[in-house]
Amino acid sequence: MQKLKTTLLLLLALLLLSLQYLPSYDFFLNKSNQALHFQEVLAEKEKLLQSKLRDVQQNHSSGLLQRIDRELSEDFEGNGFSYFISVKGELEFWSEDATAVDAEMLVKPTNLLISENAIHEKISLHKGDTIYYGLILIQQTYPYQNRFLNNQLQEDFTISGIEGIQLEKIENYAIKGVDGEHLFSLKFKKEGSLLDSYNTLIGLLGGLAFLLLLHYVPLLFHPSPQQRAQIAILWGILIRVLVFFALPNSWAKWDLFKAENFAISQWIPSLGDFILHILLLFYITSLLPKAFKKVKSKYYFSALFLVAVILAVFAVDLIQSSVLNSTIRFNLNRLFQLSLLSYLTFGAFALLLFSVLSLFSQAIQGLLRQLKLKKSIRKALGISSLVFVYCFVVIDFSWIYLWILLPIAILFFHHNRNKNRAIGTPIALLLIFSLLTAYAIYEVAFEKEAKKREMLLAKLSEEKDPVAEYLFQDVQQKMREDDKLKEYLNSFWEQQKEAEDYIRSTFFSGYWEKYKMVFTPCLPNDSLYINPDNVYTSCHEYFQSKIRREGEQISSNNLFQLRNFPGRIEYLAEVFIPVDSLVFNFYIEMLANNFNENEGYPELLLDAKSQGDDLSLNNYSFAVYDENELIYHYGDYNYSRKLKITEIAPTSFYQTQSKTAEHLLYQKDQKTTLVLSRPLPSVLNFLTYWAYLFVIYALLFFVIAALVKTFPFHFPFPFTDFSAKIQFFLVSSLLVALILFGVGTTYYIQKQYQQKNFKNLSEKVRSVNLELEQKIGTEEFMSEQLQSYIAALLVKFSNVFYSDINLYDTEGNLYATSRPEVFDKGLKSRRMNPEAYRQLILKNRAEWVQEEQIGEMTYLSAYIPFKNYNNEVLAYLNLPYFSKQGELEQEISTFLVSTINIYVGIFTLALLVSVLLINQLSKPLLMIRKQISRLKLGSSVELINWESKDEIGALVKEYNRIAIELNESAEQLAQSEREGAWREMAKQVAHEIKNPLTPMKLSIQHLQRAYESGDQIDQGRIKRTTQNLIEQIDTLSNIANAFSTFAKMPEKELEKTDLLSALQAAITIYEHEVEIQFTKQLRADKAWIMGDKDQLLRLFNNLIKNAVHAIEEKEDGKIEIVISESDQNYKISIVDNGVGIAEEQKDRIFEPNFTTKSSGSGLGLAMSKNIVNHINASISFNSQLGEGTVFYLEFGKVVD
């Protein structure tokens, strides 16, 4: 049955493995069926939306729409449904503000509605002048994608293999709308990637297949456990080689196996390979104790120790290379930035170090056992400790000296393994491992960060703004198409102020506010007056010359980066604008004010492909010096106005530091020096690494220790040791308290942070409202003429209050904004959030703050009615608070770091206290256990001295009382047993002596009567009487000798003795009396054991003699003796086909004075049992009454 199970599992593994190497999984997928499934899902949603739309119509007609308005708003998140109500062509109701559609789009005679950010199917119901619209979200179509914006199908339409939709009709993949007409067609993923959604599952099944092969293939063989372990090691290596050179297709698509994330060398080309290498190493080190169990050579353990040392050195280098040659984040100061790959890498580091630990443990334990160095362990500990202290204090500290602690700890472990050190030693090792890894990572991270600063400084020296370059592509197109701008160009200089205000508010608001701009329109013959030279020059030639001398063409057409002044970002744009028959060259000079970036939006407005490397000025300060004079600085560091370091070669870097910061200088050219500064790293940063790694390693360590039996610190779970239970309970309690405290406090911080943001936002919106009231508080309504002016005001206030500002009219439509890009790009509807609209208009709230969302970005948004001096509501002011989520994450991370650091200290202190305290508390229990194990009947009793009168003192007192009573009872019992034994012995001796005395007495009495009667006593009678007396006297002598021999056994020393010769000597005595069949199954002519030849001869004589007596009454009686051997023992069986032994007699067969014969002392088998026990052998028997008896003897071999 087991073989069938193994075969089936191996067949399953091969099947799963075959899936991993298929070039494509497309044959699993029927595209037509997928299209049919899509159509069915859409039909269900259409049916549901029609039902809900009828409810909307009914409630709206009854004036009860408020009852379901919240439900309708939530329906967008749940089903992707949007609801609109249009009355006489004007939108009266909308359920959400994520869908960027307006009334004009809704009335288009098509059921496929394509907005700026999504594609919907439209369903409508008409009732008089009122139209009820329902939109089904099919797919998001943002103009670009990043981590917040993702162009994907609505979750209900996320069907395997479907990538998106396309408008042209494709047979078999066409989807029909609610009216039965063509709506769109499905677009499938490229061949070979149709089942990417199942790739993880297929890959996991492949991993399961390899595990099944790894476990069950060695079971197909039937060697010894040692050979099976060796086969398992070779099989594991073979599987790893297969996976390395033929990586499964499903795995190759995982980030785990992508070289862009992690690559050290051709042998470690990915993180996945790195992890698999280490898993194989750990697998081998776990099997080594089984695979080489019989190896006792000191050379083997010496080689193992050397391998462990080499691996230890290599391990640290491997850890550092992993950090240096990967894009994976290892900054433990920022928990929320760590990915799954980060934690997998930390786990791999742990397994690598645990493998080193296992090798060290096996090597040192074997050397201690083989070289018998137990008496020298204390000296080794002392010398090793002195070496470590010398290396640490006298020599410059290096990670290599940390490894000296490892053999110290393992020596300490093996020296104290029988003492109560349940958790102390593993904790010490974990502290060493985490310290080592923390130092290795921290050292390399510092080096890596230095390279990052060089790259950042080089980037800053380029003086570019990728956000502006990206946004300008759309700006110039809008300028060419704007009719009002063309009107201004015809009379630009006559109305320059109005024209520039219009251009700024229409095309260069929001993000562009950081730039100072100069606008110059040029026609071919226009001239330009140049100050301070007081000369006229060709307008067109002036700017073209500037472009040639200072400009550099960038990715955006008609935008040039100027390099005429160090440390600042400056662009010159040339936009060709046709006006009637003329073409204006419209030049825009742009100079960035500073490096400040409005929060939230820039990343939202950038495509992921254009964001480039993760380089920013966060946590840095920056300065630019021109001829050693400070011309610009950014950040918290207070720079000197003059640069003291002057001798730096051009295009080179220079490192220095002050009391509070590290500085990296880059000499761009002969005049310009750029300085990038960061605060000096603190000890707390390093302790943070140590703390987190300790927690990660500890969790993994105790899981492995509980599951892997060959792990050096394996412990059975649940614990059986009392001290270990207490220590485990204490550590677990602390860990649970840490987790609960961390979770609770994190939740509290999030709430506090949210409340703080609510408060800040509330204050900001009131302040903006007050400022805006002072500017336009006298207005009676919001006219179109005010729109540009108010937009400019909002931009100005946005820069002051560091927040974007929107203004909605009383109908909920966008009136003006400081950030038009969001609405122009279709990221957000131009209508006010419906929930805020309800709260302010219908419920007359004075203020409303809520969470809103753009794509995956969640932010707080505050609303307040804007009133004029007459207390009339003119509009609704909105402040979306795009605070970076990293700010909250950093605050929580900082708290958790501090908490874990504190708790690691508490852990360490608690463990030290627990080891000392619990050992002290358990000391009397261990003493009691020790004393109880020594208790023997008849031996002296040692009492425990315990002064304390606590519960343990009472326990010790009870032990002492019971021990004294037990000793007294033992003495009484021994006395009683001795007296009983003497009585039984005397009775048996008397009985045995009485038996021959009776015939002796009768013989003498007959002789006496003959003599007294005067009868003739013939010589023959005297001879017979004399012979009888002699025989009975011999019987008495034999009885006396038998009892004497039994009483004196055993008393001889054991020596190397040939078992075979003793057996053959005993057989020779009896082979003339009965038929004895002797079979020898030995590999040699001698069978050496430790014993005594005389006692062995007596043992075999007794057993063969008993067999002879047992077959006396049988005509076909025979005896069979067989001697055989195994790896460790010799076995002898003595078989007879005699009368056998009755069942009720079997339990007493080895008792003295017991016999199944009518004659005999009953001491033969008792003496045989004593002889066997004396030479550490064993004896047993099996008997059937009337069929015969078999006695089994087993003797241990003498190992040369």
C-alpha cells in the first residue's frame, strides 16, 4: 500500500513538473468561451443596473432620492455603477465624482461612453424632461499610468487572458450592448501570456512537484537510513542543478528570478537562485548527521570544521554582495518600504547563517568526542574570549572577529548541554547572527548610499525638471489651438498685462507656479530692445542665438534646457502659433524658483516610465556655490556663505563632514561646486537594524528548531522541561505583549495623525476662506469675468498654504482651481463630490472633511461654504490635502523602531533574568529529581538542605520526610526478605537433605535389626548397604556444592573469550548420549565475546542437560543447536522436541529451587540466568507443552 502511494505521488509530481516546461499555456484557454463569459457578466450587470435605475426613477419622482443616495455612491466601488439625473439638459444629480463626464457627453446617441479616464456602457430611462442615466464601468483609461493610476478592467470583468477592449468589431470576440448592437470587442493578451493570472498557482504546483520528488525518490531505495540520507543529498543536488540550468517557465516570470532585481554572478543570477542555493545548503547540513553517522574519524570532523570556517567567511561576503548587487530595499528604518522580496532575502540570510551554525556544531561536537577534550573546554573558552577581546579592543573592529564568538557559544552549549540552558544559548547566538548581519548590511548600505548621493548630485548638476518637461508636451498643443490667445497675440504689447495673466492662468497654473516666466511673441521682422546694451536686435535671431549658445534639446519638442547659470533650472520654449496668415514664434523663458514640489500631485501626474530612478532630495540638504560663494541652498542644514574647500578637481567628488552632517561635494566645473548633505548616522540607526533582524531571525530559528530534528538546537514541542516551559512562557508573553502593543499603538498613531490632519485641514480651509473673502467678499455672484482672476488668486493662495484649492459654484460645478491639470487630464470629474454636496447644501453643514480618492491615491478633502459680506453663499471652497502617505508611514515606522529597540532590550534583560531566576527557582526541583533518581533500597539516603520556608521549602521538607520513611521501610523490608530467604533456603536445604537421609536411615536400621536378631549377615548385604550409603552421601555432597556455587556467583572477571569453543566443548560431553544437530552460521572461525569460559561451559551444560532430560521419554527425541551472527551480536538457539513447559510454570522457570523434574536442585536455570546477566548477555525461551522448547541466547561482539 505504501509503495502504491509513493508511486502515485511521484506520478503526480512528474505531471506537475511537466506543466512547468510548457512553452505556453494558451491551449488551456478558449478565447470564444472567455468572450461568452464576458458577455454573460455584462448582461447580468445590465439587468442589475436597469433594476436599480428604475428604483432611482421611482425615488426621485417621489422626492425620496435622499434615502438611497449614499447607497448609490457606494455602488461605484462595489459594481462600478454611476448614476446621473438630467433635468432639461442640466445635471441635477450625480452619484460620484470619479467619472469625468458631463451633460453633453451623456446625451450622445451611443451606448458606449468614452470619457477622459474610462469607458462605460450607458443605460438610460426617460420620463418627461428628466433622463436617468446609469453607467457601467468597463475599463479605466487614464492618459498615463503610475502606482496610483492603473488602466485595468473593472474587477468583475477581470477574466483570465483578457487584456482590455478595442472599438473595432472582431468576430467571435465582439460584445453586444443592452440594445443588442455591437458595443466593443475584447483584446486578449499576447500569445504565451494568456494564463499569466494562473502563473503563481502553476509555479507553486511546480514547487510542490520538486518537494515530492525530493522526498519520495530516496524512499524507492531500501538501504540503511545512513545510505538513504546520502542518496537524498545527491538527489537534492541533482534537482538543484536541473532547476538552475532549466528554470521552469512559470518561475521565470516571477520577480524572484529577474536579474534586474538581484544578480551577484553567473552562478547567482537572481534572488530565486540565491534562495534555492541556500535551501540546498541547509538541506545538506541537516542530513549530514544521518549520512555520516558511523564516521568517527577525527579527520572528518576537522575537515568539517574547516568547511564551516570557510563558509562563515563566505557567508558575510555573500550578505554584503546581496545588498550591493540588488535593487531590493533593505532599509529597516523604513518598514513600510520593505517588500516581500526584502523579507525573503532576510530569511535567506538567516538560513545561510543557521547552516554555518549546524556545521560548526557538528564539527565541534565530533572533535570533542573524538579528541576527548572535555577537560580542556574551560581553557578553550577562556583563551577564545581573550582573543575576541583583543581583536575587538586593540585591533580595528571587523566583521570577521564576530565569528570568534560562534565557536565560543557552541563550546559553551556542548559544555553545558546537560545543564539548564533551555533558551539562553540560542538567544545569544541569535544576537550574534543579527549583529553580524546588521553590521554587514549597514556597512554596504552606507557604501551604496554614497553612490546614490553621487548619482543624485550628478542629476542635480544637470538642472532638469522631468515633470515640467512632461507637462509641456500638452501645453504647447493647447496654446496652438486656443483662439483667445491668438487674439491676444495680434495686440500683445498693447495689452501685455492682460495677455500674460491669461496665459499664466490658462496654460501655466498649478505646477508651473514654481517658475518665473517671460513671454515674447516674435514675427520674422520683429526687433527686440536689449537692456542694458541699449541696442535693437532681431527678436527671432536673439532667441535662436541663445538656444545655440546655451540650449540643449530635450525629450519635449520645442523645449530647450539653458545652461547659463549654475545651480538653477532654466528652460527656453519656442511654440509656433499660426494666426491667420502669420506664424508667431512664441518664446517662453522659464526659471525655477526653488526645488519645492507640491505634495501628492507631481507623482500622480507623471507616467511611471518617465519617473526614472528613485532619486529625490528627501532627507538631504543641497547647496550651490559659484566661485565659493553661496548662491542657493535647500533643506534644513545651515550652510556657510563661503566654501572653505577650494582645491577640488573639475568633475570630481570630495567627501567631508561637520559636527552634524556628512557632505559630498561635486566640482561641476572651474567655478561651480554643488554640495549634498545628510545628517550623520546615529547609533540608533544601527540598533534598529539589529533589533529588527533579531526579531526576524528569532521567529525563523524557533520554527526550524521545532521542526528539524537534526538542527543543533532542536527541541520537542511542547516542552517537557519545566525550566524551558517557564522561559518559553515568559518570552512568549513578552512577544505577544509587543505585538499587541505595536498593533494598538499603530492604530492609535493613525487615528491621532488623521485627527491632526483633520484639524490642520480645517484650519487651512478657514484661512483660505478668510483670504478669499477679503479679495472678493463684495461680489454678489461668481461671474465668468471673475473666473481668471479667482484662478490666479487660488494659485497664489496654494503656494502660501501649500495645498491645492478648488472652488465649486452653487450647482456643484468646478469654477476655478489652482491645479487644472487634474481635471484637464480627466483624473477627476469637474463636479463636486456628491457626499460633500449633500452635506453642505442639503444638510447645511458649516464645514465637511472626508476621505476621497483618485485612482489608488487616498487623501483628505475639506469643504466649506464661501460667503460674501452679505452672508450669501457664492460658492463652495475645497482643499484636497495630498499629504504624502510616506509621512504617516515614517511616523509609524519611527515609533515601531523605538518600541522594538526597547523591547529587544527588555527581551535580553528578561532572558538573562529568567535564566538566572528560573534556574534558582528550579534548583530544588532538580535536586529533588536527582535525589529521587538516586534512591535505592538498601542504600543511604541524602537529605536536601533548604532554609526557605516557602512552597519549595515545604516540598523539600516532604521529600526529606518521605525519604527517611522510605529508607526505614526499605531496611525493614530487606530484613524481612533476608529472614524469609533464609527460612526458604533452610526449608529447601532441609528437604533436600532429608531425601537421602531417609534411605540411609532405613539401610542402617535393616543392618542393625539383622545384627541384633543374630542372623547371618552376608558379605553382599553389607556391600549393598555400604554402596547405598556412599551414593546418598554423594547426593548430600552434590546438594551442598550446588547451593555453595549458587551463593558464590558471580565472582570472576570478564575477559575476551571464544564463545564457539565453549559451546563445542559442552556439545562434546552429550553428543554420545543423544542426537545433537549443530549448525554454525559464522563468518569466522572464532566468536569473541567478553565472558568467563568456565561459566559459559556451565551455562551450556545446564541448558543442554535440561534438553537431554526433556527428550528422555521420546523415541525420536533430538536436539538442534544453531549459532549465528549479526552486525553487533552472536545468537545461539538450543531447540529440543521434548515434553515442553506448562504455561503456569513459565513465569517461575528462572527462580531458584524451582524445577519441573522429580529430582534436581532447581538451581540450574537460576545459575544460567545469573551467568547471562553477569556477562551482559540475554536469555529467553519459547515452549509448547508436548512439542518442545527453544532457548535463545544473545551475546555482544567484541569490537577490535
